[in-house]
Amino acid sequence: MKTKEGMKQYVEQVSKKNDWILNMDSNTFNDLIDGLVDNFQKYGYQSCPCRLASGSRELDRDLICPCDYAPLDVKEHGACYCNLYMRNDFYETIKKDYINVPERRPVEKENAVLEYFNE
């Protein structure tokens, strides 16, 4: 997962395992893969590229892709927060390239990350 190719293989495996599809927009998809690779190289784990990571695996555990919130987001909204993972019928039923998914991460977790930066 240290390379773009490795990360692509990883997210493909995740999507197949969960019966999801991946974002079909090549620019969005590649930006998300680049973000995951950057975070993996920086932190040692593939933290969600759309959220603030602390660099502390313990604080960021819920954000390791696929994040803890992805299954419910995909089920309820059709896509995860980043729009990397999508329901199989996303493009047929939602008919958009991107949707805004509400943040599920508790404010307390986000505040803990901010406090970690201030220590």
C-alpha cells in the first residue's frame, strides 16, 4: 500500500469484499488514492484522506480506510464520506458523480485530534 498501484489493489479488494463499487471519476479516484498513499507513507496506515488525521494510530483508528463510518454511509447515502466507496447501484439510482455525505465522526474524536496537535 506504499504505492499507488498497491493502494488501488487494496481498495479494489475492500470494495469487492463489501459488495461496493469504486468511484468511477478518474480525477476524484486518483486524488483519493494519492491521499491514502500519502497518509500511509506519513503515518504508516491509510488514514481517510478527507479527514484530519493526528498521526496517532490510536486516535485515528476509526479513520483507517475503510473508516468505521463507511458501511453505514454507503448503506444510507449510497457512498462513503469521501465518495471512494459506493453502493453497486450508485450511478443508476443516485445519478450523480459526487454526493455530500454528512460527517458521522463524533465531535469528541475530532476534538481529541485537535488537542493532540496542541500538546
